[in-house]
Amino acid sequence: MGAKTALLMYVEGDVAQALRDAVELDRPATEALVARLLPGAELVAVEDGTLGSNINPRDGLLYAGVFRGLTIICAAELGEIRPADLRPGWLAEGAGRRVILHSMHSVSDFLAFAVWRADGTQERALSLNPDDGIVEDHGDRLPFEQPYWAGQHPVDDDDEPYPLPFHPLELGEDALAALCGFVIEGWPPEDMPDLYRVPLAGFRPGGPKLTLERSHGRRIAQPSALDIEAQVRRLGTGLDYLIVDRGGENYLQAAAGDHYGVPAGAFHVERREGGPDVHFRCEVNTLEEVVEIFRGHHKDQDGWGDHDWQQIWL
């Protein structure tokens, strides 16, 4: 199997029909969408592509398309992504529509898919691979999954037992068929859309001016205000620390209590403004105070409030 996907879709109504109708790209709306997805990023247009050719873009590229009742995003950062690590800002972009994430990789046998309802609540999320096992398994299993979990699709391997009860890519193809109306490999569904007729605009984002690093999960380039605030609110309940880096030894970071010498129930926030002689720390007792500091920093304001910032030397 050589199937790879890095796909996010926002859809109203039937996905397969929306894909069959997606023949005329709304370019101004697509450009505006990408600007919202990567706020502040320098975006260079590259040659247009199609969903069939660019469902798994190479590193540094993003393809997108806005159509009536359907929005498509294919981005390298969606490759081998856990649903829990999807940018909050990208998820929020689909408000009022069904959101479908599908990511699989034939080299690592990685599969993740997730569905969110129009009200933003998660209906289903699954992430697994043979090295890490089942990483996420949230919500009721969907009908197309049932035979796999019931043991009806065992992996035939004469050398050694496969670490999972089924092959992720086989389930991944059935997930694509059920959720999106098409497959990459395997038996095509009836009246399957021609993915090579679905146009997508291509972009190469420039080097990030802002990055968000977390104790768990990959770095986020050009995070939105919503991305940052959502991650800050996970401090202590999913994240131990996070860092918003503007480059040039300019960053803001926070750590939750019971980690890195921070007292239980408290948070340490540090800011560095160009070098070791301008490095400050304060201790706050509520997550809301941390949120306010990071909000101010993202707006390029002080945001330091009345906190007792102490200079430290590292």
C-alpha cells in the first residue's frame, strides 16, 4: 500500500456530491482562508494542484480550495497528526459545518481520522500505528469500523504477529470511503468523485515569524490568537509548558505547577526580550492570569499587568 493523506475538510451536506460539484475554485475566498489559517505568514503562491495530486503535500506546502458547501485543506502539517493536535484555529474555521480530518501514511502504517459535528463537538477520533498502538480512541465507533474491531480483518503475517488487530491502512481506506466518498487505493465506491478534477490553490508559507512549542505535540508555526489561548488553557491538564517564540531571543514561556520546580497550584511565566540581561519571571496563581499575559504578548503589547516580574539570569 502506498496511500498517504493529509486532509482536512469542512462540509455542508453530502461530501461526495460536494466533491463532484467542486470544479470552480473561489480563489479570493481561498486566499482569505489561508491568510486566516496562518495569520501574519508571508504566503507565496505556487502552481495550482488538484485533490488527487496534492492530498499529501510535501513539506512546506499547503493546498486549499473553497467551494460552495465545501472547503478543502491539504497541508504537510496534517501528515501523521493526532486529532488532539489539530490547531484549534483550524478546527474553529469549520464552525457550523461538519469537519473531517483524515491522515494516513503507508511507510509508518499510521492512521488518524476524526469527525466533528457542526456545533464543534467531537463525534469520533481515532489515532493508531503499530509502534505506539492505539493513541486516541474517542467517541462511538462508526459503522464501517465495527468489522475491524470484531476481528474480521486480521493481518496475515507469517513472520510475526502484527501489533494491531487490523491493518491501519485498510481501515483508513474504508474511512475515506465512508466519510468522504472516495478511496486512494482499493475498490472505488459507486459514482466516486474524480479527485483530479477538484482544483486546489497552492501556497508556500515563508519562514515563521512566530512559533508555538508545547511539552507534547509538534511545534505550531504562525499560530493564531485562538491557537495560543487554547494551548495556554491546557497548562496543567495536558501540557506541562509552552513557549511562544518570536525569534532573536524574544520569547514568552509558561510552566505549570509540580513541574520544573514550580510550586503546586501556581504557574511560572518567563519573558526574554533579546538576551540574558533582559530575562524576567513572575509567579501567578490562576490560569486566567497566564492567559491574559499571553494575550497581551500576541497583540504586541506589554500585557505584563501588575505582576511582580523579577529579573533572572540564565
